Amino acid sequence: MFNRFHYDYCQRIAETWYAIFQELDINQYKTICELSPWWAPKVEIPLTQLGYAWKVILLDKQQSFLDELEENLSVFQPDFEIVKKGENILESIDIRADILIWNHIIDDLILDYYCELEKIDVNDLYNDGNKFVSIRDSIQDDLSLIEDIADNLVDKFDSIINEEWYLLLAQYPGETEKNFGLDISIKMCKEIVENIKNRLLDSWFVEDKEIKKRAYEKLKTYFFESDDLLVLKKQA
Ligand SMILES: C[S@@+](CC[C@H](N)C(=O)[O-])C[C@H]1O[C@@H](n2cnc3c(N)ncnc32)[C@H](O)[C@@H]1O
């Protein structure tokens, strides 16, 4: 049930995305894809507010989250078409988009991947702080697992994004990491994003710092720092 608390949480993040979308002149892009959005329309609320009227593809491993997100968003009466894909981003997917957005998923993705390998129910971890911390410790030592995920994502981003368009990736320290004091986990996520970024820059992508600069100049407050946002453009 989308209550006031959920709305406020989404809205705080949505304001930052709103400024970024404005600078991108978002209405010119025919297809936008958000990966792993959960039930929270943090990215879709600002699209609605900006009158976006093309297509938004939502991909999440858990179909029920997508249904919930669509219902939560319906209050805002979006003009865009919603395409829901209940799929695993690490498996084979068939999507093309002009803008690919991911908002804070690397930590959840790693946890999910590890739990699937070890046959652990990921939902148990979110309810048990001690288990959560011990699993995080095991993951940090498993560098090959992290390499595998980074390899997979570099290929995925390259295949999803249409030429001349954008990857918008925000990875900031999450509430769970802050609450459990998981500084090492925050550092690990940053390193993975850096790894992905460098490899994309070695292929067809270039960094666009101007869009970020203009958006953050307008923002009085923001949910994530400019340094936590990566804007990459795929070359023709
Ligand atoms: C706890 S949420 C947080 C991330 C969300 N983007 C946000 O900013 O609030 C994590 C989401 O990642 C999804 N997820 C985890 N592993 C995934 C995978 N391998 N493929 C697609 N979605 C995945 C989960 O189903 C969940 O919706």
C-alpha cells in the first residue's frame, strides 16, 4: 500500500532525477528503461511530472514489484506506455532503449546473485541483521563473483543502449549499509561501478559531465551526490 511515508521517500529521490531529466530534454527519447525499480516509482514520478509520453520499460526479477509499482504510479496518471518485464538482468534479455537508468542496485544485485548460488532466501537476510552482515563479509572476499557480475553488466549495458544515447547510473550509500555501518560494502560497490565505468569508456562510451553539472547547479537539495551519478553516452 503506497502511503505517505512511501510517497515522501520516492519524492525525495524523484526531485534529483527531475533535474537530470530536464537537462536531458527527456521528451525526445522514445524508449526509457529502468532496471530493478522495486515498487518505488522514484524515476517514473518525475517522468510523469515532465509530461513524458513515450515508452518506459521496467525490468525487475520480481514481477510482483512491477505490478505494485504500476499501481503506485497510477495515482499520477502517466501518459507513457509501461512495459513490464519480470526477468533477471544477469540472464539473457532482449531490450533496446535510448536511456537506461539504474538507481542504486549494485549491492542488491550482488546479494541476490550470491544467495541464488548458495541457495539462501534473500528475503531472510533483510529481516536478520546478523545474517546480513555475515553474508556481506563472505561476498567481499569473493572477487571472482564480483568480476563475473561486472563482466555481465558491461555486456548488457552495451547491448541495451542505442547508439548516441545514455546510461544514467546512480550508486549511493543505501540506508541498510549506513544502518549496519557497512563501509566496506559501500567501498566495494563504488569499486565495481568504477570498474564498469572504465570498461565502458574503453569501448563505445564517453562521459558527459555537462548534464550533471547543469542539473546540480539548479538543485538546492539533492538525494544523491553528483559524484554518485555516472552519465555515459554511447557513441555512434
Ligand atoms: C531493494 S530494491 C532497491 C533498488 C531500487 N532500484 C531502489 O533504488 O530503491 C532491489 C531490487 O532489485 C531487484 N533485483 C535484485 N536482483 C535482481 C536481478 N538479478 N535482476 C533484476 N532485478 C533484480 C529486486 O527484485 C528489487 O526490486
